[in-house]
Amino acid sequence: MLHIADLTFRYGGRAIFDQATVHVPAGARVGLVGRNGAGKSTLFKLILDELHSDGGDIKIRPRARVGRVAQEAPEGEAPLLDCVLEADAERTALLAEAEACHDGHHLAEIHERLNAIDAHSAPARAASILSGLGFDAEAQARPVGSFSGGWRMRVALAAVLFVRPDLLLLDEPTNHLDLEATLWLQGYLSSYPGTLVVISHDRELLNEVCSRIVHVDQGRLVSYGGNYDDFERTRREKMELAAKAQVKQLEQRRKIQSFIDRFRAKATKARQAQSRIKMLERMEPVVAVVEERGMVFDFPDPEPLSPPILSIDGGVAGYDGRAVLRGLDLRIDMDDRVALLGANGNGKSTLSKILSGRLDLMSGRLQRPPKLKIGYFAQHQTDELNPARTAFDHMADLMKDAPESRVRAQLGRFGFEQERADVRVENLSGGEKARLLFALMSRDAPHLMILDEPTNHLDIDSRQALVSALNAYDGAVVLVSHDPHLVELVADRLLLVADGRVQPFDGDLADYRRFLAEQAREARRGGAAAESRSGTASRKDERRAAAEIRAQLAPLRKQVAAVEKRLEQSGKTKAGIEAKLADPALYSGPGEAVAKLQKELAETQRCIDEAEAEWLDLHEQLEAAQADF
């Protein structure tokens, strides 16, 4: 599908890519990873011909449709559903042509093509995608211009998913999503029928979706089989092998040099000494795999306070006299790690503002000790930073009586060494601005930190550093995040904010995934039943109808489960073969072993491709059957 050969691209005197080569086969789901600034987004622009390379080739399969999310959010008065449907240019053109056509023969050809592209199911597909991204039926009928920029970017994502291009390029697709939409997107992309290349710092998405990882590493593109965890493990093993080989070679060079130094001047050993000099010159040094310096966060620990540090009894919260949350009963202790669940718009940000003191209760009682210090992080706060001032200037303004060494020490906790601390904010990356907000927010060692989407713009290593820092922090944490990996590793309490209430969620994030899936199934069943049953249908009739539906769909579900089991087994087989092929020791043995493994890999991939095609066909049959009910 996509082949990049010897790609070279320079910008500002720096080589972003230097003879980079990678092949992306049709149907692959590839995660493109690397540190911020490594060139991931630049590679997308080169693929889309928005930038021109200094050398090499980028080839895409002829006539393949390439899609990406529009860089500008859609606007206008068109309803969301129409906006998504219009993204399919061929369908839109055919429908317009059919409406104006008076030639019966040509009209038949148009309808034949509409059937071929499955145009009749397009509204249902578009509505399903919009629903997964958080738009209910009422929202889908509203004008796209009535939504905020973040919600309109969801519409842009829905549009490109609806078109189903042969090669789909996604750059941080979860940045504008909440946790619920992120979990839906993971499931959707896991079965995407085309070829996918996704740039993401969301470890969970890369693990759930990707079958291959391409690492942008020092100007090269290095491909690894498997998901992100497999990539990390293989790269770590590769680094360990390279380090051992380097140590071994250095010891060998030392011995050769010692012989040369001892016997170069002796006539009887001169020939052997010259031979070893030539041997030393011919010896190619082992290139060590360079490990990029990891990011470290360090939140200062607060002074202990007696529990609870904050409590709400019978609280009602809202704006301009309109209640958003009712019946708030909540207690937070110093050792709490709380994650707020619930779709955007249900009141998570309202609750965060109440806890942080940025919004007062309309009624009820909120108690907190006078000494309580609260740190509040929200991504929009980057807009409040002065672009002309440095990180040091911002920190010094808030620590007026502190010596310079203490100000710099606080910045150093979040990766701002001397040089970066003195860079103007306008020249900082998005990740550095986020780290500056962490440093500013935690300067007084808060007892409670409220973090609203803290991982936007942080790369994977920085996200892992944040996880470690939060787990080491002695205060309480309230977390709102679309990053499942962060929620799973940090939170020990889950609160569900929905329907105007805040209730404990009994379970972990896996249970929450099942809860969302069951909600979606109930909504689909409810909608189908509403169309088919009369208003006087009894609960007994409904149960009987549901049982009949399950019985009719059972054979298809069984076939789908069998194919999924085959796919899982084939995936494990493929990962095992790729792990063997990644072992450098294999290539020092007979070539027959390599050829045999490569043949096995090709056969396994063929089985996977056939199973995926069968799964897609069965899944479409199942969806069509469910739609009939």
C-alpha cells in the first residue's frame, strides 16, 4: 500500500530523515511513534505531498484513496449527519446526478454504482460513527456550526472514518475525545478494513489497534512487528544485545592493540603486528542503540492533613441558576486517587471546578480545612501563559520571595534545565508548555491535585513519567482523562458522572468498557424495538421477541467467535515468528532456517488476511441482520 525508500528531508539545516525506508503492506494497522519533534507529522505531510523531499521515493498503490482528518473544523448550517454524508464525494455526486437524470439506461447504471458502494446503508453507518463519537440522535440533527471547535473536530474525524479510505492517516485522533469516545474509537480502528497509519501517544490505543509499530529514530524508520508493548520489549532486547556486542568488541580491540604495542618493534613479531594493525582497521565498530534520555516528573509532597481533606454533603452545582449536578455526596482523603468517568457534557468539568474552588455550590455544604492547598491543571491554561516570557519568569512571578536556586529547582523537577528554563514560552513545544503548567500548579506542594486532560501533547515517555510521579505523590488526585492507560495505572476509585448525578462505579476500566458496550446494545435494541412494536406491547412479548432475535442471530455470532479465535491464534503465531526473525543470532546460523521462518510468516499472514476478510463479511451480515430487527 505504501512504500518509502531512501527518504531524505532536511529542514533548517537539520536532517529530519536520512535515507529512511519502510514498507506498509495493504491491510496493516501501523502505529508511528517517536519523541516529539522526531518528524512524525512531517512524514505525513511528505506522504500527502504537502512537503517535498530532498531525496528518495514515496509510493502509494495506484488509485488508492488516501484520507486524513481535515485540519480545519467544519462549519455552516448543515446538520451533522448531512455533513458526514457529504464527505463521500462519489455518493453525493451520484445522488445529484440521479436526481437530474432522465435517461433510463444511464439512471440504471447510476443506481448500480450506488448499490456497489453500499450507498443505501450510508445514513445508518454515518449515524453509527457519530453516535460512537458522542453525538446522540438529537445532536446529529443540529447544525455543525452550533458546536464548539473540539466537538466539530469530532465531526471531521467522523467524516474521514465514514469515507473509509484505502489508506487512512490519523494524527493524534484522541486529542479531542473523552474516554468514552476513545474506547469506541479503539474498537472501530481495530477492525478497520483498509490500511491505517496512526500517530499517537496513547499507549492503550497503540496496543489495542496496531499490528506493527514504525519508530522514527534518529532520521530512520525502523519497523517492528506487534503492538506497542511488543515494540518496547523488542527494542529493549535489541539494545541489550548491541551493548553486549559492543563490550565484547571493545575487549577484542584492546587485546589486539596490546599485542601491537608489545611486539611492533620486535623483528620476529613485526609481520604479526602488521597483520593485527590491518585487522583492527578492517573491524567495523558495533553501533550502539542510543537510548533517549527519559523524562522525569517529581511532584513535591505536601504536609499531612487529617482526613477528610474535602467533603460535600447534599451539594447542587450548576450555572446561572440551572442545576447540572444534584445530590452531591463526596469525601476525599489524602491517599485518594479518583478518576471521573462519563461523556463530555455530563458535568465532569463542573465537579472539577467545585472541588478546586473555581465554582461555588448552589446549595449544600462543602467543607475543607483552612490549610488545604489545591493544584488545578487544565489544558486551556496554556492560553494564559505569556508567550514573550520564559518558564523561569512565570515561576519567579509566583515564587516572589524565593531565591533563584529554589525557582530553578522547581522547574528542574519537570525537565526544565538551565537552558530550557530561559526559553520564551512561544518557542516551547506543546509538551513543554504542559510540563510548565505542572511545575506552576505544584509549586506550593498542594494536598489535592485536580488534573483535567493532563496528557494532551505529552509523548509516551512523558505520560509514563507522569504515571510514576502521580503514584509516588503523597497527596490526593482527582483525574479527568481520555487516556485509559493513565486511568488504569493511577486511579483506585472511579466515579461515574451521568444523568446529573455522581455515583461510585463498582469495577475497573475493563468493567466500564463492558458497561458502555451494554449501554450501546440496549440503545440499539430499544430503537429497533420502538420501530417494530406497538405502544401496547407487553413485557412478555418483548422478552419473547428478544429471545427469537437471539436464536436467529446465534449461528452468525458463533461463526464470528470462531473466526476471532482463529485470528487470535494466528496473531500469536505471527508474533512468535517475528520475535524469532528479530533475533540477530538467527542470522549467524544456516540460511535455511531464516528462509523457513519467512515462509511460515508469509503463510501465517495469508491465513490472517483470509480470516480478517471472512470476519468482515460475517460482521457485515450480523450488522445487517441486527438492523432488520
